[in-house]
Amino acid sequence: MKENKAFEDSILVVDDNIEITRARSLLLGGGFNVHTANSIAEAKKELRHREYSVIILDFDLEEDREDGVTLSNLVKQYNPF
């Protein structure tokens, strides 16, 4: 079940570079629920369980024949507004 309550103030940061993910989550942390994913699989798991108002996505991310562009197209499946 998705957590709709957190929708208004939740941000998902998706990047395979852990240092970038940490830096972004620190910068965005004030007043927001910031969640991170370091792979497409992790991002899909997050998207299945929670709705996000903002998703910051690395389009160069690649994993198992999927990439950041593919993941961006899947966002609507998981979070239809």
C-alpha cells in the first residue's frame, strides 16, 4: 500500500553515484521527506510504496537494459497524478 499522506512533501533522489545522492539529500533535507535510490531496482521499490511530489533522476543511470529515461516513463505507472 502506498503512503499517500507523505505525497505533498516527499522527494525521491535517484542516482547511481552514492556521493551525489548523499549530497542532494542533505541539501534537500530541510522540511522534506527525502528518500534515495542508487539503482533502478531501488527506485522502482520506492515508487511502489510511496507517492512523490518531486523526483530528481539521473538520466544516465543504466541497469539491466533499462536507463533513467525508461524509469522516467515508468513513473506515471507508479504515480499517476
